Amino acid sequence: MKNTKLIATAMFLMAVFCITATAQVDEKKMNRFIDKLMSQMTLQEKIGQLNLVEGEDVVSGGKEKAAYVQMVKDGMAGAMLDIMDVRKIYAVQRMAVEESRLHIPLFFGLDVIHGYSTVFPIPLGLSCSWDTAAIERSARIAATEATAEGLCWNFSPMVDICHDARWGRIAEGAGEDPYLGSKVAAALVRGYQGNDLSAGNTMMACVKHFAMYGASDGGQDYNAADMSRWRMYNEYLPPYKAAIDAGAFSVMSSFNIVDGIPATANRWLLTDLLRKEWGFRGFVVSDYESITDMTNHSIGDSLDCATASLNAGLDLDMCSYVYIRKAEQLLREGRITMKTIDQSVRRILEAKYRLGLFDDPYRYCRDTLRRDSIILCPDHRAEARRIAAETFVLLKNDNNILPLRRHGKIALIGPMANDRLNLSGTWSWCAQPDRYLTLLEGLRRAVGDSAEVLYARGCNLMYDAQMEDRMVRRKKMRDPRPDDQLLREALAVAAKADVIVVAVGECAEMSGEAASRVNLELPDAQRDMLQALKRTGKPIVMLNFSGRPVILNWENENLDAILQVWFAGSETADAIADVLFGKMSPSGKLTTTFPYHVGQYPMTYARFASGRPMGETFQRFKTNYLDVPVEGLFPFGYGLSYTQFDYSPITLSDTLLDSHSTITASVTVTNSGNCDADEIVQLYLRDNSGSVVRPIKELKGFQRITLKKGESRRVEFLIDEPMLRFYNAQLQHVSEPGTFTLMIGPNSRDVQSLTFTLR
Ligand code: NOJ
């Protein structure tokens, strides 16, 4: 026994040693290797490294297949995206390695945004767990599955801050707050990249979309974003920087303009800020065809676009094929220099070196059987189920109608109730819906023989079939039966039930890329169905599926309970059952405000202090609206539980702080309700005086704690001077002496506060 223990310890130490030994790349050795390789490369071979090629055509026999295959064989491709099959990746890698003159391997990328085939909740949902350790584990699992499929580069994390849910891509990020967004960004990078990029089961992260993509005018995708540098630095840039500080080795430029110049060709952004100010050492890839898209921005023809991108510091061309076609000419004409090309080539080769591809080009794809035991394995699915349940946000629960008891008759009604395709949400290319349960199947399994789950679809997503067709491209779910027949069926089912659970909201493709919408209320057919169900007088629990905050005024006034479930991934059905029937208490908290009206956008809880702030009650000539409140219906940080948490008054260890000292702020949180549950305790600060106007509150800390029924815990936050820094008008990151209000609470609205002074 003792011996076994000793051997295990020795093996563990050896493993740790091996990891740390390989984690650090020997830079000198790497540089020597790359110098030598580059000295053998022709100009065209160098430019080839800057060419990211579409793999879908190659594997599906698309019209460009022959051209792309030739590029690979000629050494005119540096990397490939969108192949989701390890055997096909292996075949393409063989072409690159065995048929190209210098045998340089490719790296293979994909959008593995929230899991591979074990699908986690969409990122906006994930962020609502505020559980950075779990988020990191989700990324680790995503990387484990994706690398078993031969991939080694992930177009994630997407860290764009968004204050406007008309933008469909709010689904892909961590919501509205730069502090939480930074924590999530770093967790995802750690999860994907691990300690060692060359480990074979880790993958290179790509931070996107650099930058300010989430601030597009009017919430329209690909639209202009424009803001002061001051706002950029304080609100929008921190998560990108956090991801880079966490070691992300690649960055994707965004489609939008920044200061009037497309990000794809913005030298200030891609070189001055990213490299010189932040010290980024990896490479920058364009977004899909975004270099040639710039002809539509009217910055010139494709030659002008390629010139501008290369000179701005954009290394790898995603599918515009303009570097490969034009860079040589640009060099001849003196519009770019050899130094610029060499610099970009070196960055791409460095990435390959760090991924271990020069040691073994087949590192990620040699073993084509590994995926069978890894992808969707029980451990991954169990983790996804646990995490999914943590992301649900309980918005309302009158008379503690939830959790439901497992008896009697439960009517499950709505377009999402028996659908399999949409559960994984946006960006889930590798989902395997056939292996996921529908909600109906999950609930039936959960109740077994002790209750009956009746089902009716009730309605389509919306009445207008043409509009639905526009919104739903791949995951079609329309029921051809007439609307009144669907509704009658639902009412008949509801009549037999003790409680009605409705599964309604958006379908997967109503949010995500190119899914901007202005009408964020429940679509007409679903609303009418809810109103009809309401007239039955039965209690109604709403499960709201959506990739964004939606408007829930009527639902909040009329329904008994609302659980926001986002798109929770492959384990949606089990996770919802766990929460509905009380195996787990809901613990998610909103990371994006739910407004009363879409006209409130753009909005954030962290609004700048106005000269005419709105008071407790409505007054004219204040910063407000005549017709809706200033704040949202459900504030940032909000989410209920099945239990009750009581917060003691805050205590501060001191009320004076200087640059050498710290203050401890503490509260005691007590679970005074009837079940064990998690709570997310939140710390906000307000800077009360300064050279520039500061937000009325900003998240500066949080802790997710588990409390057993009846248990109390003292929660402490350490306050120090760096926490109080912000970017001033000169963009210096400073703190300024004065008083600060410290707030602690269960959400951004319901806080207690105290003040302290920074000397
Ligand atoms: C376009 C999207 O904007 C980006 O997020 C994605 O990574 C690329 N396409 C590649 O699929």
C-alpha cells in the first residue's frame, strides 16, 4: 500500500515536472529554428503562411476544392478552418507535410465557442454562473474534445462587451460588465490553452473580435462602432486585455470600424495598442473575408485593402485570398516592405512551433480513434449538466411554486418543449442533437412513474411563416398545422393538468451572428398562447429560451414563475429537470440587464453619474424617460433562489486607505430558507469625486458560495488602491484620493453601502 502511494506520488511529481518542463518554449531554440526555416522560404512560400484557407470546400468537394488543395500542396496555405473530422484533417495535413516543398504543417481552426459535441450553455448563459472555475473546466473539456478531432486552434473567447441586446451576438459574450467579462475571458483562455500549448489536448485561443464589435450602432451586426478612447479604455477594452494577459496567442480583428478605420486595417488598434502598449506577441487573424469586405467600406480596391491590413499588423488573411494573390505585387510596388511580411510569417511559424507541430505535425490528428472515447463521454456530459443548471436565472417565483413536486399532471407546452435541434444554441457546429434529450423526454425521465407529463406544442415560434423562415436557416421547426388547431390542443392538455410549464422564447438562430432584432418581446403566436393559457387559471411556469435579454413585462405581471434558461447545450433537458424539481436550486445571476423596453438601449447598470440624476420617484428634468423607468425590469446581477439569503450589515476594517494598506469589507450571509444553495455575493464601488465622471457603481468583486440550509458564512473582500484605478482623461490608469462608496449585495440594485476614503 505504502509503495503504491510512493509510486503514485513519484509519478505525479514526474508528470508535474514534465508539464512545467515542456510548458516554457525555449525561445532561443525556437528563433534559431524559425530563422533557418525562413532562410529557405521563397517569397511566395512566405506569403502562403499568411493565407487561412476554407476547409469546408476541401472536404465537401466545393467548387474551390481543387484550388485550395493545390494551395496546400504548393505551400501556399498557412492554416485551414472549418474541418470537423479528424481523418480529413489528417489527410490534409499529410498533403501539407508530404507534398509541399518545405513540409511545413498547417494548423486547423474552428469556432468551438461553448463546447464541441458536449455542448455547454451559450457564453451569455455560462457567464451567468459567475463560476469562473466551472467556465474554465468547460473550456478544458471543449479543448479535450476538439483536439481529439484534430483541431488545435479555437476562435474563442469572444469577449465583446455589449450594452444593446438588439445585437444578436450578445449571446456569444459575457454580457455588459468589463470586470466580470475580464474574469470570464481569462478563465476561457486558461481552459483552452492549459499550461502547455503543445500538450496535444490543449488548443490555441483566439480573442475576438478586436475591438468594440459589441458596440455597433443600433445593434446591427457588422455596423460602425464609435466611442471616445476614454470609454473604450474603461468599458470595452479590459476583457481583451485580460485574455491577452492570460496568454491568448491569437487575436481576431472585428468587422466594425474604430475611429473611422476598419479594425482589420487599424494600425493604432492592431499595433500601437495591442503590441506596443499591451505587449501582445502572438498573431492577428482577420475575420472572415474582412480584408476584401473593406472595399465596401470604401477604403479602396482589394490592393488598397491588403496594403492597409498588412501595414496595420494583420498577419493572417481569413478567406479573402487577397494576401496570397496580391502581396507580391504590393511588395514590388513598394507599398509594403519585406520586413512586414517577414514579421507576420514569423508570428505564424511561432504559433506552429508552440503548438508542437514542428516536432510532430500529426500531434492532434494521428490517433483517429481517440475521439470515440472522448467526445460526449459520460464525465463531460455530467460536467455540462452541472454547469448548465448553474446558468439558469430564476427571475420570478411567486408563492414558491418552484420547485415542482413530482406528482400529479404537468402540462409541458410550447415550441421549445419537444425540440432537439435548438437546445445547443448558436455556434454549435459539432452538436449531435440525436444524442440529446428533448425537454419532454428529460422531464418524463425525471418524474418516472410518480407524475404524468402531458405535452402539446401549442403554437409555432411566430405566426408569419415567411418571417420565421428568414430567422431560422438550418434548424427548422415549423409545425404545418393551423394556428388555431395548435392552440386548441394546448388548451385541452392544460385543462387536464395541475400546473403548466411553458417552453417558449427564441429558437437558436434568432440570436448569434447576423441575428439583430428590434422586437424583443415574446413573438406574437407565443404571447397569444400564453394569454390563452393564463385564462385557464392554472399556475404557469415559464422557461424562457433566449440568446439575449428579452422584454418580459407582461410575463412578469401575469405568470407565476419565470426561469431564464438561455440555450443550455447538450444536457439542457436533464439540467432543467434538476432545477425544476429541486435537485438543484437556481443560482445564476444576470450578467446583462433585462430592460422594460427596447428603447432603453444602449444600457448598463454602470451608467455614468448624470448631472441630473433620477431620484427615488419620477421627476421631470432628470435623466429619465416619461414612460418607462430608468433601470431595467431585472437588474444586472439579479437572480432568485429556492432558499432565502440574509445579509448582515457590512463591516469595514478601516475607513482610511492608502497605497500601502488594504481594507477588508465583510458581510455575513445566512441561508435562512429551506434548502442548500449557492449564492453570488457581489461587491460594487463608486468613486465619489475625481477628475472625470465615474459610473454610479461598478462591479469590483464577487464570490460564489455554497451554504447549507441554516448555515452562515462571513464573506470578505479585500480593498486596495489598484482596485480603485480607472483611465483618466489622459488615458492614464490612476486612482485619485477622495471618498468611495462601497456596496455589497445579491445584485446590483439591492445593495447596502458604506463609505471609505483613499488618502
Ligand atoms: C465570422 C465570425 O464573425 C467569427 O466570429 C468567426 O470566428 C469566423 N466567422 C470564422 O467562423
